[in-house]
Amino acid sequence: MSKSILITGKHGYVGNRLEQYLTNQDYLVESISVRGNEWKHLDFGKFDVIIHLAALVHNNEPNAKMVDYMNVNYHLTRELAEKAKTEGTKQFIFFSTMSVFGVEGKIGENITIDRNTAKKPTTEYGISKLRAEEKLYEMKSSKFKIAVVRPPMIYGSEAPGNFHRLIQVSKLLPLYPQIDNQRSSIYIENLEIYIGELIQKESSGTFHPQNQYYLNTNVAIVKMRELNNKNSKILKLPSSLIKLFSKVSFLNKIYGNLVYDHNIDSFSIEEKFINEDATYSRTILN
């Protein structure tokens, strides 16, 4: 018998992609908005799995305060999970964030998050997400599986966020500084596969999905420009100038190093992942 799945965040990019993917995998999928109170009247007992994506994110609510983040990212999550557990849902998949660690990318420094990295969020978004994680861990049981997912940068056709900004940067100039860096990222189709595996295996725990290979910003930019028939030139810069770049927040977001250690999780489905070397063309051209 096919599992029934409920996705919160009806109009979000990842939610829409997951709904299409899981439907194609013969799951019974519904998506809802949780902005109002209508969801409180829905029977959660008919769903085997709830994927909770709805969230208040710093990028789309610049004027939000701590109370707003806590109301949406913590209290709403708690209420949804309590209702799901009470009514018999078997698995609750919660999308959290890399921000729970409170670390940012840095040019010229190797920033690696591993199993021993402390969780010290520095933003309202990260703090509220971590509080929600902690509450969910208290609620888990053998009959109510909790899967917390902390994806890095998600990219794909029409994806919002940092990778979209990188695409825009690639269209601006033909010259780029020679800065080698590494960033964890995950292609949207790989994320779909990953979530499908969590559902199939009825997994419980904390997960950090990422592509097999780290992203190098300049390699990505050059490939993007090639797809638009544009040439690129990478300029070698003096170390003093690169050090100056490391003091600029915007440049650290583009060229800083920030990765998950490849051994951070025991759960691995890399053999099923799409070869990300081909995904830039899907992202730009699709």
C-alpha cells in the first residue's frame, strides 16, 4: 500500500518539487498552507509522513523580529508535530538549516562542519530552528520517527537563494579573481532522491544531504558562462588583496569555504545521486 504524505509550505520551491517527485514515485501527496488555522481541522491520522517545510526565513522577511521567528519556526513546528503524533502520523520530516551551527564561509580559511561541531546559532532564524529541533527530539519515539534535515545551498532550475545570486553574478563580468574554494551544495533532484530514501527507510535522526563533490565557485561561474556562450578570465591576485576580500561579507558568501564533512552522517545514498557535473546545464537551460 502506497504511503500518504503531507507537505507544508504549499507554494515553496522545494515543496513543489518534492510534491511532483513523490507523486511520480506513486505516493499519495497533499500540500497545505499553514499560515492560518485551517490545518488544525485536517485529519493528520490519514498521513504516514509529514514533511514540514514552511518557515520564516531571514531572506524574505528582513523586518522580522525574534518573536516572529519563534512563532513560525518553533511554536508552529511544535504544534504540527504534537498534532501529528497524537493523531498517529508515523514520520515527521523537518527541514532545518546549516545556520544552527552559527558558522559562515570565510575566504582563505577551511571551515568544515563535522559531527563534533557545536551548534551555536547567531541569527534569529538559526536560533528558532535549533529550538524546534530540540523540541522534536524530545517528542520522538519508536512509533513517531523524527528526521531533521539540514541541507546546504540548494540549486536547480528556478531555485531561489544563493545559487540564483551566483547565476546573476556570472552574467555580470568576464573577469573573476582566482580564489579556490569549497562549498557544500545539493542539486534539487539529488535532494528529491534523498528525501525519498528517508521516507522509504522510515529513517529517524539528523541528516546533512549534499552532493558527492564540493562546489568551487569559479568552476561553477565558468561553466555557467560557457552555457551562455560567454568567455571568462580568472585573474591571479596578490595575497594582500585576497585578505582584503576576506573582510567583505558579500564576497565571503560567494568565495568563502564552508562545507559539511563527508563523514558527518552514516546515512548515504551517493550511488543513487545524479552526476552533478551535468547539473549546471539543467539549471541554466531548463
